[in-house]
Amino acid sequence: MRDSETFSQQFLTPSIVAGIERKLFPDLLAKPYDLYKIKRHRLSYKQISHQQEQIQPRGWNKKSNCFYRPYSIIVRGVLIEPDLYLGFDNEKDAIHAAKQHICVCRNEDILFPNGSIIKIPEKDFDTQEDIFNGFELIFEQNEQAFLSGYNRFDDNKPMYGWLKIIGNPVKYIC
């Protein structure tokens, strides 16, 4: 989880989706920042497992002619049984993406493909709650939008979006 205070792992920011897109389609690495192939996405999961991690900052501190790096503890969450649906506007891109794995946010959440491709109109993606439930950050700025982070791929520009929740995004634990 990128942020244990706001639970931002529940949705994918524009820069994360762009990173996924570039992992799936490495030819996009040479293009300027934007979203080119992934048109929609939806994320659901069973639960979040919180784990502590010891970290050190990149920089060094100096005290009495001694350089040191302090330690800190952060809490990260790992999604348990995540499902990620990606929407493309052509079958060729969907077939290519359906054969690859994705590591989300510093490789904490690894998503393996199941190889299935469902061809549907975009309207069905928003209305079939029993199949495509989950969280989706819609990347636009309007009255519902909130600041979802700063884009490190695009001069740290602020990223905005509003959260669309379809069905029950947190799966039942049996």
C-alpha cells in the first residue's frame, strides 16, 4: 500500500496505470507521458494484509564528522487475491496484455494473467456489477475529484480523479 493513512491502494493513480501500460507495451517507453492503450480499469480484492517494513531515506545526515542514515518503520499493505480488469479499445492489445503479469507498487502486489478476454461494450463494464465489481479512479477533474498524488513521470504535476465504485469491490472471505 502506498499510503497507510488514506488506503490509496484501493485505486490506481494515472501514473500507476501509465507504468502498467509501459510494462505491458515497452514500445511506449519512448513516448511522452500519457495513457495510450489502457482505456479503463477496475480493481477489487479480498482483504489488505498490513506489514511493517524498515526503511532508510536516500540522503545522509552528518553529526560530529560522522555520516549516518536513520531508520524508520512504515506500514505497507499487500492486497490479498486482487483482481484487475483492464479495458482496451482493440482486441490485439487485450490479447498482448492478457499474457503478462503485472507488479503493482514496488512489487508488493503481483497480478498474474488468467488469459481470458471478454469483449463487451463500455456501458456493460459499468453496469455488470456481478462481474466487473471494484474500484476505479476516473482520471478527470470535476466537483467529485480529489488530489490522488503527484506524477513523477510528468514533472510532479498533481493528479486528480474521482472514485467510481461498482458493486462490492471487497470480496467476501469464506
